[in-house]
Amino acid sequence: MNVILIAVIVLGAVGLIAALVLWGTAKKFAVKEDPRIGQVNEVLPGANCGGCGFPGCGGMAAACVKAADEAGELGNLSCPVGGQPCMEKVAAILGLQAVAAAPKVAVVRCNGTCENRPRLVSYDGVQTCRIANTTCMGETACAYGCLGCGDCVAACQFDAIRINPETGLPEVDRAKCTACGACAKACPRNIIEIRQVDDQKQGMVVTCMNKDKGAVANKACAASCIGCGKCKQVCGAEAITVENNLSYIDAEKCISCRACEEACPKACIIMLGEPRKKIEKKQPAAAKPAAAKAAAGQEAPKAVANTNTRPYDKPIEVKFDAALLPSQQYMLAGTVDLVQGEKSNDSVTPATYDYEAPLMPSQQILLGLKTKKA
């Protein structure tokens, strides 16, 4: 009994001493937090989107209190989600006067619609823009345009952006957009920009990010910027710069005179808030008939006989009993016309190919099937 009592007393004394040590340490090294930080954090929306430039609303609240103590004003601190009403509440807590912040909105700087930028290949990988950007150039000839997989849509917490099925490009709902910048961070090609807007002047924007030379960019997309500099020449506000074969308009300097829009030969400059422009393709001129050329004194071109009789230029017909893999179809698509056999059964039988020209060794290896010459 005495042993048990002694053990209880010793353990109780050790626990009491440890508690006193911990209490003294906590008092000595305690971090005092300004109560205004908690008050400011309560009026913030709590989205923790990072649009203010801080990791979350807690960081924004601490920055507001620090700015009020050191500078006596909030400066450029602004909550894109809460907007001006939220910043007025923050200023009231800190005893300051809120300054109206210029509204901002996310802008998609690409006009490579399905019509302006036709698809050349089909991407069959993971449907994310980040993976598609690292593994291939995309489905078009433009290495700078939108990939269309929708990473920006998945990153938006406010349902303010969506992919238009007709154009294949993301569209921003200005009424829902809070300019948090999540979509801009999610885009691997940086075609989404957070730009300043104003009710008085919406501002102009170049809807292209192609930095290739004019001839290359023009072949890739009908609405690409070719870096001609005509927009810069007519701008009276000196708001346009041309670097790396691409024009850029400074939103703070732009006065929305629309002179650059009229001067752009590719119609890739638009007013914010207006729909993308459709590029009218020029129709090729009709050939003059022989009689009209004769009347004009021009000789009609003489017919040239086709003397090319190389056997490998002849069309090849391939008949097969089993379905080919996509890689096999891609390999043969440029040189043969595929004809599906009528047989359809579960067992795969060796295919027989009748052709007029010998297949290349790479084609034979890829097919992995026995062939015989007709």
C-alpha cells in the first residue's frame, strides 16, 4: 500500500513540475496577435483564392493591418472576390478611408477558333492542357494558342469561365469573374491575362500570343498577329508595343480610341466585352476562259502530257480481314486506300494484301503480316 501511495505522489509531483515548466515557456515565448487581424479576416469572403497576392484570407488580413500601421493606408491591397464593399469594411475596422480600386477581369488572348485555326491532328492523351502542352504542340499548327482542354474551367471557383463548343475557346462571364487569377495560373501557355477595365473605357486587347514571324503565324491561324506594327503607328496614346513579332496594348495607357482596331489587317484587336471577330476568307479569283484570254491577247496554256509512269505513284488497294490498329491506319493513310473486308468474326486471321507497288520495309514491319505480290 505504501509503495502505491509513493508512486502516485511522485507521478503527481512530476506532472505538476512539467505543467509549470510548459506554462512558463508558453508565457515567455507567446506570440501576441493583433485582434484587428481576426476582425479583418471575418469580413473577408474566405475564398482563399490567392487573387490578392497572398496565400489566403489570413495573409491578406495580416497585410492590411501591417499596411495600416506602417503606411497609414491600404495602398494597392484589394480583395478581388469581395470587391469594393469588402475593402470598405476592412478600412472601417482599421480606421482608414477605402480607395476605389480599378475593376479587373480575366481576358482570353486567343482568337484561334475552329474556323480560324483548323485542327491538323487529333490529341488522344490525357485531357489536360498542362500535359498536352508538355507532350505535344497541340492539335493545330500554332504552338502558342489555346489547347482547349479546360484547365482554366476546372480552376475557376466561381463558374465564370467555360469552353464554347463552337469556337473551342474559353469564354469569361464578366458578371461572375472576380479576377482572382486562378484561371491565368492554370493556363500553361499564359494566354489568360487579368486586365484592368473601366466603365468609361473598356480598353483594347490583342487576341493573339503567337510570337512566330508573320508568314509562319499567318499560316498557322487566320486571326494571328503578324507584328506589322500598323497598330503602333496609329496609336496616339503610345499604349502599343511590338516585341517578338507580337503587339501588346497597355491597359493603363489605352484610351479606347479604336484606331488600332481599324488599322489591324488581321482583325486580331478587339474591344473588351465584344465578341471575337470572324475572319472573312478571300475567295480565289476565277480563271479566265480561253476565249477571254485570246481576246486579251494572251495565249492559252498548252496541255502538258503526264509522262510520270513510276509504279510507286499508282494508287494501292489494300484488302484485309481484321481491323487495323490506329497506328497502322496512320502509317498507310497517306499512300493507300483502305477497304474494309466483309468478314467479321472474333478470331483474327492473317490478312492478305493485294498491291501494285511494294510496301516500304517500315510499313511491312509495322503491319507484322505476311504479304505477297499480286
